[in-house]
Amino acid sequence: MDWSAAAIWMGLAVVAALLSIWFRVSVALTEILVGVAAGALIGKEALHTMASWVTFLAGVGSVVLTFLAGAELDPETLKRSWKEAFAIGLAGFFAPFLGSAFVAHALLGWDPRASWLAGVALSTTSVAVVYAVMLELGLNQTPFGKVILAACFVNDLGTVLALGLLFAPFGTATWVFALGLGVGLYLLIRATPWLFARYGGSTHELEAKFLLFALFALGALAAWSGSEAVLPAYLVGMVLAGSVGKDHALIRRLRTLTLGLLTPFYFIRAGSLVSLPALLLGLGVFSFCC
């Protein structure tokens, strides 16, 4: 690990936090923009953007933040509003997916596979970004915010299914992942409340370690099957929302770890990967598709 590079990353995170305070915008947005500027001015090589430790911290930030988003869901609110969540999520996926694919193929002359890929890319959302914004605005505790977070998951699930159907047909690994995920979620529902009640509440932080173990294990299974680690993370949060989600002290500790250390690497790294020349050349096309 390069400590000087780590200092640069956390310095960029401090700058992004100050910009967020001064201009009263989401810190997730300022971190992405700071990442874009740093990638253009400093360069990806100097930032060690592709270094394994940066990639790992960014990935863990995305997974844990997505888990926290799922844990915010109130089961009762979700039962009452599942129709709204599915309607918003499906509309948020299919409208840009079909619209962008049509524009890319019919008006821009792209081949079918490229057009479908453009549709998928412009239809997906980020639960992590949406949750970070809602957390700052306090909307994560409102029924409206919980429905939006649930709709984001429906939207992302549509993206996963579309990618699988169009570009990577589901195979044996997919079914193994689905089976393993189902078994894992069942075991977590049964074991987590008992384990935390019996051994939790001390400075050894068993709760955080156990949750990270579960997220890493299911994330590894998802990656092996060709899926994304954030998909089981959200589901783990959802099924534990009735127990872990109500432990406000644990949630606050996880938020501090995630927002203070992990998500700056996730958002700044995402921004640093943006190519400004490619963005400027394709700005008109992407604006039209959007």
C-alpha cells in the first residue's frame, strides 16, 4: 500500500466534503466531481486508481453502503407500498432502456448489440448514490425515501436480468448463485438476531465483523457467478431490516466507517475513471439519449 497515495485520496475526500458544505450539495456528487478533476489533472497512474487496494476499498464501500440502504427499509412500509416501488422501478428501467436503445439504433445507426448495451447503461441507477443523497437530506427515514430505495433495487435488478439475457446467458453458475443466496439469506434471518442478542453489544464489535463476513461471502459467490456483489448486499440489508436495521447504534457505527473511509474511494474512483475527451466528444449523443 502506498501511504502517500492514500493521503492524496483522503485529501481529495476532505476537499469534496468542504465543497459539499459550501455549495450545499450532496457529498456523493462532489466526490465524483473531485474524482473527475483529479483524474484529469493528476492522472490515473499518479492516483493509483487501478491499484488493488483502491479497487478493494471502493468495492467494499459500494457493498456496505448498499447493505445500509437495504437495512433502512421498514418491512411494514414495504408491504404497504410494494406496488408503488415496483411501478417506479420498472418504469425507471424500461423507459430509458427502450428509449435509449431505439435512439442509438434508429437515429444514430449503431448495431443492435451496441444499442442494447447503451440502453442498459443509461437505464441503471446506483442504490449507493441514491442512499447517500437521501441520508444527507434525511429522506431515508421517510416512507417516500423507503419506496424510492426499494424502486432503485427493482431498477438494478432489471439491469442484471437484461445484461444476463442479452450478453451473458444464465447458466449453471447463475442457478448455483441463486440457490446459495437463498440458503444464505435464510440462515442470516434465523441466526443473526440470536447471535447478536447473545454475544453482541461489546467492544469486540462482533456485529460488524459478522455482517462484513456475510457480505464478503455472498459477494464472492455473486462475483463467481458473473453477477455483482452489490446485489446480495441489498438483499441482506432487506432481510435484516427488521433486526439489524433497528439497532441504531450499530447502523451509526457502520455509517461512520463507510462514509468516513470507504465511500470516498468508491465515488472519487468512479469520477477519476471518467475520460473528459470522450465525455466531451459524446456529450451531444448522451444528452440526446438521456
